Amino acid sequence: MTLMNKPSTTSQVEEQTTMTTASNISWTFDQLLADCKVGKKAIQLIADIKSILVTEDLRYEFMMRVPFDPTGYDVFSLVHKMREEQLTANPMPDDSFLDMFMLNPLESLRQYFKHSITPYHIDRMKQWGIDIKDVMELKKTENMIHFDHAMMQIYCR
């Protein structure tokens, strides 16, 4: 009798099923970057990955969608496609954003724009006299806009 003809027991089937579920497979940022061959010099791409793939589920989904041997362009494109999907499917409500902005401007902007935001962005916003309500109004009309572009558009008005 060969191994292929051997009937499986219920416990063997359950064990095989549980071994392949998403909850058992997770990627840390370091593993994800290594598997996707993202170099340490790709600072902006790394920052984007960290700001968009914030949960184990999102990292798992990303790794299931990325090609087997991804190029830098494949990784970049998929990260930004997932950003757009998250902004469309699960946008942060404006009132929640405002409440959070009062407590933690940096983290609230990261979640609102699903983009890498640094303390420098906050300082620039203050230096340019940009009101957060103007940023929110612009984002209502251009949901996929990046924070940098929003600030430039408001500043140049």
C-alpha cells in the first residue's frame, strides 16, 4: 500500500487544515521586506509599507497577493493599490480624525491618509499656517490624495 492510498484520519485532516490557516502564518516587517527583496535604502517604500500594512491580516493579504519573485515595482504597485483599497473600503470618519488629531496629530494623519507622516510634516503644516479643516475639505474631494500634495495645494492657493 502506498502512502497516497492510505486513508486519512480525521485528526490528520484537522492538523493539515490548521497548519495552513492564515492565523498560523504571519510576517513581521523584517520578514516581509526580506521576502520581497526590499533593500534598506528604499526608505520611502519601507515607510509606506509600515504605514499601510499595519496589521498581521494586511501583511498576510499582501504576501498572498505579491508575485512569487517580485520586482521593486511589483511591491510598490501592490502597496499603493492596497492603500487605495483601504481608503475606499474603510475611510476614517472626519469626527474621529479630529478627536484623534487633538490627542496625537502624527498618528491621526497616518491613519487618515494611510501614508507615512513624519513630525516634519506637522511642523511644516504649522509653519505654513495650514488649518486641519482645510486639509479635511480637500481630502473629501480627493480621497486618494497624499498629505504632501494636500498641503502644497492649500499652501499655493
